[in-house]
Amino acid sequence: NELQLEILKKEILRKVLTKDALERLGRIKLVNPALASQLELYLVQLYQAGQITEKINDEMLKKILQTLTGKRRE
């Protein structure tokens, strides 16, 4: 059910994100819930595919966000 999925997603996100990255995700959720959902789904998929080998820190999370939003900052 949906509640179990939400709990599982939160557990995975806690496993793969550093404290700073989790805080950033929380702030994104307040400002742009749709983008936060997209980001969470992406991170869960990466985790399930075994592509996350180390905790994702704030800098890495920003890069993932830029990829998802298609914005490039030089």
C-alpha cells in the first residue's frame, strides 16, 4: 500500500543521503513538491539498480538536481 511505499522510500533516502543532502531535499519539498518527488523516485531507482556506491552528499545532490531540471550552471 501507499504508506508502506512511503516508509520504504524514506528508509532508502536515509541510507543514501548525507544529513546535509536530506535537509536540502526537505527544503526542496517545501518549495517544489513535484521536483522533490521526481528526485526521490530517481534516487530510489538508482539505489535499487545498485548504482549508489557511497552516500550522496549535498554537492552530488545539487548535480543530480541540475541534471533533472536540465539546468547547467557554469
